[in-house]
Amino acid sequence: MQDQRSSRAGQSLGGRSLAYVLMIVVTALWGAPILWMLVTSIKPESEIYAYPPTWIPDVPTLEAYGALFQRFPMLTWFRNSAIVGIITTVLTLAVDALAAYPLARMQFPGRRIIMGVVFATFLLPYELLFVPLFLGLNSYGLVDSIFSLTVPASANAFGVFLLTQFFQAVPRELEDAAIMDGCSRFGFFWRILLPLTKPGLATVAIFTFVASWNNFFWPLIATNSDETRTLPVGLATLVGGAGMSMKQSVLMASSVVATLPTAIFFLALQRHFVRGIAATGIKG
Amino acid sequence: MSSVSSQPAGRSKARRASAPEGGAVRSGMTLAAYLFLSPYLALFTVFMLLPTALPMVALGLGLAMLLDQKLMGTALVRTVVFLPYVVMVSTVGILWGWLFDKGTGLVNYYLTMIGLDPIAWLKDPHWSMPALAITTIWWTVNTNMIIFLAALQDISEDLHDAATLDGAGPGQRFVYITLPLLRPAMALVTALTIINGWRVFGQAYVMTQGGPEASTFVIVQYIYLTAFQNFEMGPAAAAGVVLLLITLVFSLAQMKLMKAI
């Protein structure tokens, strides 16, 4: 028996067959809703509610996508989400890396307290912050702006936590040598530390972007016009109104458009997601 | 000041979540009384946390153990289970809202195919929470799976080898080796699951708006409704503090458990 791990579910043929059956069931249960979304989005009107339901459209069409972009400000929402996502990601990387550097690599009075406070915000359910945040932004007239969707999100304990760990792993001798050679603290940070910790920065960037792209509650509160509304909030307005029934193909097309960027991101960069979750246990 | 100050954004939302029984939620009522005595939150605790948290932990572990094996195709299955992670909550709500539709939803179609009666799911107060729970499990169980997978991969295979040599079967190895070594991961996953259970909002907002009959009215929706629809910032902020306390209790319990191990 050369493979111990496979023996955990029983190395017998029966055990392995059972594992494969379970894997097929799991794939079907988790994959079917996504597939259904894709399939429905390219169905013509006559096939959407066909009984029994069909998994392969007879006459695939993109008319739902056409209707979606013509009748709703999808492009504006999409653009807002992209702008907010990119600004938030850049700001978060800047703030978190600059915060993590001294916390990880310098000795100064109060370091442990500051670290404790920063990491304690990890435990805060962020819903708690929305009332004071809203009141504060409102008193400066900043609600319903890109500012309100990006700046508050950039102080992110998850990023500080992850980058602190990455920064601590860089040998101290490297920093001493660089400074001996006349490199400034910031020069070391910019030219040596950041390039060496690219995987950590990538993980933070990916998580921040996906979290921003999918963020629902805060943009729901902080936006009230299509000029600033992001995709999640915009999509939620599509299913609004009890009596209003939108064609399912259009709704599913909207879901496909909204999911595509993060899905591509994920398929290309899967290991970063896995590392981030395994390290911190967060849900975006 | 700007026009914004008199018109918080929430008001113009396309939909208004309806408060349970109209005016039952009053700022005059003390918040503690509302939060702890409200049958809705009690219902929520029982019907959301238990049915969601238990399967979330058990299924997360089950999936991790299934996909930790060196079998062909595990990487693909992991990817499929993980994919919902990147789907935004509005999309999850729209998609599952239709899957659970009484007349045209796929869930009922397959239920009737195996001979069961169709269920009104989101329109039936008894079934709305289970429907939300299933949706939530589909959407987020992958996080638990990943944490368990990481923990499983840290368990030395020598331990299993030794136990096998000593005559331990798969069941015994699971109970005496895997489970004890998974305790830190178990504590983390359980705490995260319960905390996130208290923070559920988007699914309920998109799929049921807290209904029917307030059967899916959750604490974050109370915050949303009170602060941003009724503009009673005080009670909403207080509800936020209660949420914080609940979160802290579970976080501290988890840390204590981790230390005790």
C-alpha cells in the first residue's frame, strides 16, 4: 500500500467507488446552480419556463444580454464597481503595507498595543460600524460618493495581519546589509521588502478586490443613485418590487455579467484564495 | 448642509424591507427587551443558527475529508465547491430565489420527480429559513472546507501508518487521530460559522425581505431597517453593540478552546 492518504476512506475498491460517487454528487449539487444560471441566460423567452426544464437550449440567443444592457444602467454599475474595486485595492495595499512594515520589523514603545488594537478590529462585525460611519460621512456631505465606498474600506486588518506575517519572514540581515550600504528605511521597504513579498501583496490585492466587488451592505446604505451604485446594489434593485417580475433570462444574464470578473480572477489565481482563507479564515 | 443629510440613502432604495408586524419595533421599547424577548430573534436563533451551523461545520469537514484523498478529480471538485465563494450575494439571492420558486424552480421540479410534494419554500414561514440555510451552505461552506483541508494536510501520515499497523480501522483512526488533531480547526470553524450566522443579511434581503411573517428577519436587517429606513440611529447602534457582544462571546470562546488544546 503505497498511498496512505487514500486509505483514510478505505483503500478498497468499494471505498474508492463510494468516494467517486460522492464526488459526482457534490459536483452536481454545487455546479448545477451555476450551470443553470449560464444556460438560462442564453435561452430564448419560449424556453425559459419549459417543462420539463432543459439543460441545453435549443436555440441559444444573447437577447437577454442585449435587453440587460439596453434597459438597465448595467455599464454604469459595472464601471462603478470596477473603479471602486481598483481604488480600494490600491489604497488598501498602500495603507496596509505601510502599517505592516513597522509592526513587523521595528521595535518601538506601544508596538504590541497598536498591533493588538489593529488585530482586534478583526473581531468587529463590520455592520456595527455602519451607523457611525454613515453619520460621520453624512456630516461632511460625503455619502453617495466614490469616496464613501473606497476610503473607509482601506484600513483593513486582514491585510495588515497577512502582510505582517510575510514581512516578518524576511531575514533581518538583509535589512541590516541594505542599510549598511546606504539604503534608507523607505528604500529598503520599496526596493527590497515589497518585491520579496509579492505573493503576500497579491493575496491581499485579490481578496480586497473580490471583497469590494461583492460588498453589498455598505454600498446599499451609502449609495442612492445610479451614478454611484455598484453592481451588487444595482442587481438587487432588479428583483425589487413584489409585483414586478423580470424575465429570468435577463436576471441570470445580469448574474453572469456580475460573476464573470471574479470567476476569471478566481480560476486564474486559485492558490491565492486558498492561502488567504487557510491563513485567516475570512469570508470576503 | 447638502440635500443628503435630510435624505439618507436607504430611503430611496427600490425596496423597503417590511418591519415585522408593522410598528412592533419602537424606539420607546428598550432594545434589550426587543432583542432578547423578541420571538423573531428567538426563532432566528433556533431556525437559522442550528440548521445552518451544524451542517456547515459537518459538511465542511466531510467535504474536506472527501477531497483530501489522493484521487483523480479532487482538484476539480474542490474548484467547483469553491466557485460560489466569488459569487456576489445579490446574484446568490437572485439565483436561489428562482431555484426555490414554487412553480418554476428547479428544486421543486426535482422534488416532484422523486415523488415528493412541491414546497412553497420562500413563501412558507416554515420553509423560508431552511431555504435560506441551504442557500447559505451552498454559498459559504467552502470557507470551512478550506480551513479543514489545510488542517488535514498538516496531520502527519506517519500517525495514520502507525495506527494502521496497530490494527486501527478507518473509523478508529478518525475518532482517535483525525478528530483530536482537528480540534483547533474545529474551534475556529465553529466560531466563524456562528458569528457569520449572526451577520447574515444579503441573502435574506434579496430572497425574502425578512418575510414571510418575519420568519427570516435577522438582526442585521433590524439594523438596516431601524437606522436607514426609519432613521432611528440610537436603537440601531445599540443593536450593533449587541451584535458585537455576541461576536465577542464566540470569539473569546474560540480562543479559550484553542488555548485549552
